[in-house]
Amino acid sequence: GENVEQHPSTLSVQEGDSAVIKCTYSDSASNYFPWYKQELGKRPQLIIDIRSNVGEKKDQRIAVTLNKTAKHFSLHITETQPEDSAVYFCAGTISNFGNEKLTFGTGTRLTIIP
Amino acid sequence: DTGVSQNPRHKITKRGQNVTFRCDPISEHNRLYWYRQTLGQGPEFLTYFQNEAQLEKSRLLSDRFSAERPKGSFSTLEIQRTEQGDSAMYLCASSFDANNYGYTFGSGTRLTVV
């Protein structure tokens, strides 16, 4: 089955700087990669996703890049703000109108230092 | 419709007792997923339904675990003869067919087995 590894496990950045979180996946057939943000005591929330037919997707301060050859994808947050502090999870799946089971990474605790 | 609803929010039970959790998905969502999350880890897939059909079960789901979605709406997850290792957050998520890859998670049920 799919295996998703995520690095780093913790990340601290100064407010206003950029943060990058990286994930690798094992199954070359995986074609859908969402990112979830989970604040303390709250539910995971989808913040951005990317399909394997594109290499990059951007939504305001958040972007995700995908390298299919190397089987890795990354989350980029620019101009970080205190409210970006949370645990971020990457995930992958083979999405083919059937099994949409997600395999999650172990999470990155992001702390924005004011 | 206010999103995915899970009850109870917290459950403390003695080892060996049975517990049942309920998930009410977003009404138009036909897919419903159960995940388990332990401290410091990403959510782990347990099982999922398309309408009332249970399409996949993880190997994590031992014989003590059973899930149902009798009318294709709400779902229940029952754990029989609970063990301390069952202590975790149990998350439910829902989505609508193959064109909506983004899950909406519920707030979870935190189970503590003492």
C-alpha cells in the first residue's frame, strides 16, 4: 500500500518568513495529494490539494508543488502569520472514481514566532 | 446543514466495555469514512462506505470493531471489549462522489479506555 513520509516533524519560522513542508510517497500510481491543517483540538481542514496532472497550484499565500518523477510534493506558505501556527498533514491516494482512501503523513507542527 | 457531526465528543470507558460512536455526514455526501488518530500521528484509515455499502476495511480494524451505515446516511462505529490501545481520536469524514476529492472531517470522538 501507499506510504507517505513527511518532514520536518516540527518547524519554527519568524512571522513574515516562508515555511516549506515536504512529503514523499511510495506508490507511483498515486494521483491526488491534499494538505490538511489541524489546529489544537480541532478537526483537520483541507487547505489545498493537487492532482498529478499539474506540477504546481497556488492559493493566495499557500502553494503546493509536485514532482512525480521523484515522488515528492511540498507545501509552501509565504508571508507567514501567527494564525498559520498548527499541525499540517500531507496525504496521498489513488483517485480513480473508486477508492478514495487517504494515506496521511505523520504531520508537521508549524510554529510562527511573532 | 452545519457539517459533519460526531457524538459523543468524549468517551471514557473501562477496559472490556463496549462503546458506540455516531457520525452524521453532510446530507448530500454519499461517501463516509472512519479514521483513527493517536497523539502526534496522522489519521489512519479504518473503513469507508459508499451509500450503505462498506467498500473497504483496514487491517487495523480487528474483529472487535464494526461499522454500519444502514440507510446510507448516518454511520456507527462500535468497539467491543475495549482495550487501552483503543484510546484515540476517532474521526469521521464525508465527501460527495468522485468529483469532490476534499473530505470534510467531523470534530471527532475522543475515546479514553481506563
